[in-house]
Amino acid sequence: MPNLASVDWMIVLIYLFFVFGVGFSLKPYVASTQDFLLAGRSMPAWVCGLAFLSLTVSSQQVIAVSAAGAQFGLASAQFYLLGAIPPILFLALFMAPLFYASKARSVPEFLGLRFDAKTRTLNACLFALIDLFGAGLSLYALAWLMQALHIFDVILHAQSLGQTWILVIAMAVPAAVVLVYLLLGGLTAALYNQVMQLFVLVAALVPAVFLGLKQIGGWRGLIAQVPVSTYLQQWTGAGRAGAPSLALALGLGIAFSAAFWCTDFRVLQTVFAAKDAAAARKAPLLAAAGAVLVPLLLILSGVVAVGLPTPQNSEVVHNENGAIYHDITVVPQAVQAGRGLIPARTNSFTDPMAGKPLLDRNGKPLLDFAMAMPNIVTHFLPTGLLGLGLSALLACLMSGVAAGVAAFNTVFTCDLYQPLIHQTANDHHCLVAARWASVGGMVLAFAAACTAIRFHNLLEALALAFALLNAPLLATLLLGMFWKRATGHGAFAGLVAGIAAAVFHYALTLPAGALPGFYGGWIAVLHRDPSPFAHAAWTAIFAFAASLVFTVVVSLFTTARPDPALVGLVHSLTTPLPRHPVWWKRPETAAAAILAAAIVVVAVFH
């Protein structure tokens, strides 16, 4: 349990004051649905870019990426950078200008303009599910973090509340904070808070990682304590039927990373909110440049956490003025069974440190890698900075909730409520509906948070969500943007086929060691993958391939729209943005430099 002093609580309260202040200060400027849902399409490139970058290290990722660093070691930096940087650059150079040129307010509306109403409606339903599930995971992560660190225990135990009620309150308090500033300032408030979250996170994480590296013996000590090869084998061992590791890595890059960065509306909101097409393109470029280095802080925190000495029970005997004293330090069983600062998972969710460690099929403790980031922050940051670290964790997770709910209310209002429920609604009516959608979305996020409890960690839940929903969306979106022959019937058939392929693969296979049910295999178990990540990876690959094939085949047998109707919607039929006369100021040059920097970093972490 972190030892929070008065100054730490003061820092947290100051952070929350600024969060509310952003919402209240922006309230007078929210007068229309465009102001509320799209930030008035007036945001400068630097705000959109920093907000985009904050999403690369926010929400579940602040827990999941550090957990990947602890579980897979420095090798996880290779997969993260090669998986995230190229899709973000592709979004900046090709997709963002097209999104902006279409004048669409959301990705489903873009697909409705490109294809037809049924494709738009199906996409809107899928996006609504993705956004709510993402917000729910962030809300669950918030509650889990507060529970694991016992933040509310001192306050709430005085009122004789049990751990279950503490868990509920740990979800309700941040949800209420997020809902208030969203209702006041809309997407603009969410974007500015994401920018603030980024600075708070970096300010807290840099000293924590530096102190951790100093204690472990610097870079050489880190490498000596945490052999990279053993972790790398855990990941590349996910092949199936002799599939090469490189092929699987490429599949993971397409199915997971590209599907997230190029289709997830929680991220793409920053592009739609930009003030012009040039700003919409610059935002992902700025984010990609920052993403080369900022996420490495999360990965390093996880590696340092697992490489430090594991706390054990100890007894120190010393003599003072002829009296013998025994100083006994007792650590929880979960901590002793862990590795470094990573405790073992236990059979108690409400109080993990009080439960018994869970064992795998080989009798070894299952480690709770998600505790890497929280434990690094609470272990190394002194009084004052500890409050800053806690504020950073709260900021990251609350911004994930805000991004999910903001995306949901946009998709619901623009793609479901207006076209299907109330076609004649005026702007004020739609603004009221959008605010109520925010309230309803937050309530539904609570329900989504409950499903996350079934997973061993957030990384597995994220992987499954991307596999089932984002991967088929990526195939449809790419074909719609870059193949003018794609038709509405083909896109709809491809989406249905991709989702069906994902569901059937998920239902007919199972990760090793898991029981049929929530992890898959609820129809039959025809194959077992070595890990939940490999299971989700192959689910995504099947979904992407099925969506791609069915979209192409059905499109070839149906009538395509004429070229004039596709101007501004298909890349080959849209006028490109003006090229800068100076070559080194062009976005293509910046993208090449960012990609080269990412490759250099990957080589260093190899």
C-alpha cells in the first residue's frame, strides 16, 4: 500500500481541479453538435497530435504495455514500434486526408458515403461495441488499480465498507469525474485533458524509471538481470503448424496494430477534430514522432520491475543499549511468490495481496504483470512525486474512459440516432441526444467493465476485442479507400464474413491451459494455441482474410458506383493536398525520418 502523505493528496486534488476547470472553461463554447462531438473542427495540429500521442500511452495501454515489457522483456519494444509506427504513418499520409476530404463526422459515416446505409449501420453498431468495451476496460483498470493499491481503504473502512463496495466506488468516482467534464466541454475537453495527461505521465515516469535503472545497476545491470532471449521465445513460440515467426509478426501487425491505429474511432477522433486537412495529416505524424520514444518508458518500467530483487520475509537483529531488538519484515505471500516487483496472481480479486497464489499447470506461480507500472511508481517515487505518479495513472485511465464514451456518443448520434430514429431532429435536439448518449454510454461501460474481470490481464482482453471486431473493419476500410471497384454489397458481406470467421475460430479453438467457455472452445476444441495472445492473433488473421476475400468476390459480382460519386472517398479519385516546395518540409520526408528512427531504436533494443 503506498504511503500517501498530505502533499500527495494535494497534488491529486490539484490535478482533478484542472480537469474540472477545463470542462467548465469550455462550456460556453459548446453550442452545437459539431462543437460537442467534433470540437468544432477547429483544433490545431499540435493539440490533435499530442492528444493522439497520449492515446498511445493512455487508457489500458499504460497498464498493458508495461505488462508486456515485464512479460516479454525488451523484445516487446520491437513488436510495439514496428507494429505501431508504420500504421500511424500510413494513416497520416493516405487515410487522414481522405477522412477529412469526405466531410464525414465519423468512420461509419465515411463508410456510408463510400458504400451504403446498411454498411454504415453495421459499422456503427460494431464501433459502438468497440468504444463501450474500450471504455469499460479502462473503467475496470481504474477500479482494479485503486483496489490493488488500496487507495480508498483508509477513507472508506472508517465507514465499515467492505472490499466489494470499495471496488464499486473506485469505479463510480472516476466515472463521475469523466462524465462531468465530457458533458461540459465535449470532445474539446477530452482532447485538452489528454494533452495534460501526457505531460503528467512523462513527468512522473521519467524519475521513476531513472531511479529503477540506478538501483538495478544501469543498462548493463538491466540486461544481466533480464535475459531478452527467454522472453522473445515466449512470443515467437506462438506459431501454428510451423508458421515462421516473421510471418506471424506480419500477421499480428496487420491484424492488431493496423486495425487499432487505422480503424479505432477513439483514436481517429483527433483526425476528425482538426481544423483543416493539413492539420489532420500533421496530427498522426507528430504522434508517430513521439511514439518512437514515449512508450519506451512504459516498456522499461516493466523490465525494471521484473529485474529487481524479489522482496522476502526478513529478520534483522540489532543491539541498542544492551537491549536486543528483532526487526521483522513480513511481506504478503503473493509478493514472495512473484518476481521482482511483480506479485503472483491470487484467488482473491477484491484483495489480491490476501489471497493464495495461483499456479500454472507446471506448478509455477502465475505472475500479475499488470502490476508492473503501479509498483514501479509507488516503489520509487518519494513523497510529493508519489502524488504526481498517482495522478498520472489516474489521468491515463480516465482519458481512456473519456475517449471511449466520446467516440460512442458521436457514433450513436451521427450514425444511429439521426439517420434511423429521428431524421428531422434539429441541431439542439441532437445536442441533447448526444449528452444523454454520454450518460448512457457511461452506464453501459460499467457493464463492459464487469466482463473484463474474467480475463487474466488487460492485454488478453484487448487482443480478443481487436481480433473479433477491428480486424474485419480494417479490410473493409482499406478496400473502400483504395479500390474503387468495391461495392456496398461486397463491404457488407465482407464485414459479416469476417466477424463470422472470427467468432467460429474463437469458438473452435482454445489457448493452452484454458477451460472451454469465456476464452473460446465453447462449440468444440479442434486446436489449442500456446497462449491467449497466439489464439487472438490467429482469430484476427482469419477475420481479416475472410473479410478481404468476401468483399472482393461479392464486389466483382455486383455493380460499382460511378467514378464521379466516389470523388473525395477513394484515394485515386481525390485531389491530393498541395506539395510543399521544400522537400525536407514535406510529410513524406518526415514519415521516412520517423520510420528510420523507429528502426534504429528497434536495433538498439534487439
